[in-house]
Amino acid sequence: MHMAGEDAVVLVAAAPERLRNADAAWPYRQDSDFQYLAGFPEPDAVLALLPGRKHGEAVLFCRERDAEHERWHGESIGTERAVGEYGMDDAFPIDDIDDILPGMIEGRARVYCHFGSEPQFDAQLLAWMRRLRQLRGGGVVPKEFVALGHLLHDLRLFKSPAELKLMRAAADVAADAHLAAMRVALPGRHEFEVEAELQRAMRLRGAVAAFPPIVAAGANACTMHYTANRAPLRDGELLLVDAGAEVDCYASDISRTYPVGGRWSREQRALYDIVLTAQLAAIDEVMPGRPFNAAHLAAVRVITEGLCALGLLREDPETAIATGSYRRFFPAKTGHWLGMDVHDVGDYRIDGEPRELEPGMVVTVEPGIYVPPGDRDVPERWRGIGIRIEDDVAVTRRGHEVLTAAVPKEPEALEAVLAAR
């Protein structure tokens, strides 16, 4: 509210309930910005932040308690608990918002909101503006709609100690899930069985998956966002598992790659060692004052040199980096912001330059090598190998903290886990 100014109003709507098909709804997940500001878990709600308002600056419109509705759908929070338990200065029934909120907006110069993201709320907001003009004859209606992301997303980029605690919890749950998945990832089983074990381990601790898990056996790992998860696991192939847990709307994101049968082939191990070395070099770049892209540049250097040494790239490393030919096998970036969203909000560049890392930011570090199965320009023994190693790394005052270190990634450590199945 201080950033918005006393002549502004901030309006944020809760996420609507969404249907999967017919009358079956998707599991409800609150809008991240609404959750960040209000911590309120229900749909049909609007948060109004009104800087300088004498009768309360934080006002929530939400569902009233209704015995008939609760008989079918469970207990609602209601307006009284919104004030008593969620820290609102005032709360009103959502059904009364058209009568109450326009008067709160009156006289303010700007409305900060996510205009364009939810058509139904946009229409409601425009209706309030029209109503103000009709009632007052113009002159007191806000003249500007300002994108709320400019204020809010920079705040979300810096995690508080309480947020980091939740992210450590999400990382801990995901670590358990990955270890559980390793124990069932045996030859003859299927990708969906591994996915089921991931989901089971997360739900057992009260969490949910932060995104649909990627469980990619063999050449499926060369598809960056593979989610079919139907293929069998075969001895001699690698399994790439990319999965994260969500705890109270905060996410983790971990990738590990390991041999289904428990032993690496020479080619698999050679590529794995390159990716691991690249990841460790990239993590070393995650520290205050370093640009966001320093981790990517470090990973590109290590991976390109490794691919050249193995003969998969036939030019020298400098040329391969300059021309971008390394992207044949490493087409992705090395990481992204992490927080309430898996690909979290926040600018990656400031005035055209890579943003410098600061304490409280959290990034993923996830280099990989993906040799397409149909690439006839490389010997057959390399084709169809896909490897990614990903950890969540928080920037601290003196360096970094790897939140997901509980999942082994050294080749020998992975072999030991797999041998114990």
C-alpha cells in the first residue's frame, strides 16, 4: 500500500473454481498473488487494499456462512473469521460487493489490478466504474488502471524467513518422494507406477504435486516436457524424474536421472558426469552480486567442453558457444525463479541487463544433455540419452543454500540407493 500511494486502490480477486469436465471441478488452488497478500484459501473473494482509509485499509469480500451451502460443500470461513483469523481490518459478504466497493474506490486516482487475466472480474470492475460515473456525474472515478505485477511481483521475488521455511518444507517432501520413486523404479514396471509413488509420498505428508510429474524413461527424457508417463521401464535405460511438491502454495522442483537397472553404461556415465559437473559449477555462481545468467553461462561452458571432448560436437568449444551449436543437445536455460509458482514471478533483466542475485531470491539450477533419438549425426550408442539434474537454491547473505540436497546425485550414491531396492 505504501508503494501504491494513498490516492490508489489495490484490487485482487481470488482464483475462480474451474471445471475439469461436465460438473467435475479441478482441485481448488488459490491465485498466487491473492494468497500472498491475504492467505485466504477460498474462491468467491476479492481483496481491497485502501491506503489511508480510516475505517480499515485491508478489506475482504468473501462468502457468508450458509448452512445449506455448507451441508453440500463443507464449512466456509465467513466474514467474522476473515477479520478474527486472517487479519483483515473489515470483511463484507461477496454478494454485497456491488453496493459497497464502488464507494470505497470513489475519489482515488488509480486502480492497481490484474486487468486482462480474469474476464469476469474485468467486467465487474468496469461495471463499478460505470456506476460511479452515473452516480456522481464524473470527475471522481479513477483515471488509470495500473498493472499490479509491477509492484507485487518484485515483492514476491524476495522470500521472507517464513516463506523460506515453507520452501524448505516443500523441498523436504519432494526429496522423500524422489527417494520413494527410486525404490520402485525397477525394470518391468511403468512410468505411471513411479508417478503414483511420487504422488503417494507427497499426499502422505499433506502436500500436493506442484506440477504434473515428468517420469521419462529412455528416449522419452529427450522430450523436455514429457508427461504421458505410460512407457515401461527397461533395464539398460535411464529414467529422468522431474517432480516437486507444494506446501501451502509454495513449490519445490527437483530433477534426478538414474539407471533403471542400477548400473550406468559407459556412454550414460560419461554424459552424466558432464551434467553433474556443469550443475555444480552453475550452483557456485548462485551468490549475491552475481548476475542471474552467470549460472547458465557456467553450465554452457562445462557442457560444451564435455560434448566437444566426446566428439558429439565437432568444433572447438569457443566456436560451439559462439554459434550456439551446443543447443542441439542443451536447448534449455539453466534455471528460473521459484516460489509460489514453479516458474515464479520476477524480472530476469533490469534495463536490458541480467538481474543481480540478492539474498532471499530462490532459483532452480537444472542443466541437461538431451541427445535426440533420431539424430543421425551422432553414433547410435549416444542416441536417446536424456539427462537433467535440478536443485532448488536459495541466495543467502554469504552465498547460497541448496534446499534439495537430501536427494543424492553423485553417481555412486545413486547406485547405492538403487542397489538397496
